[in-house]
Amino acid sequence: MKDFCKHNNIKSDECLAVGDGSTDTPVFQYSEKSIAINSSPKVQQSVTYAVDTDDLMDILQYIIGK
């Protein structure tokens, strides 16, 4: 993600990361905002928002700020 952002002139505070596991933690840490879906408590500690759901539409409120 860092390389992609660097090559496309995107700042980390313009990024949002969504994931579910510990392998996503580096991306969560790089991004200004991060959302963990159905993740472990350890992963939830490294994100801005944690959501337990079967419906991905539930994260929209965190993305668009409603």
C-alpha cells in the first residue's frame, strides 16, 4: 500500500483499510482510518472501528461518516 500510495501521490491520511486478520495490521497502521470485520480482539485493538456483521453494507456508515 505504501508503494502504491507513493507512486500515485496519495497520502496515508487519505486511505481507508478494511480487513479481517492480523496480516492486515500493517495496512491498518498505515491508513488514517481502518475497519476490521469479524476479527479477533487482538486485531480490533489496531483499528479505528471494529464491526461484527455478515453484511458488508454495515461498514458504510464508517466510510461515509453517517
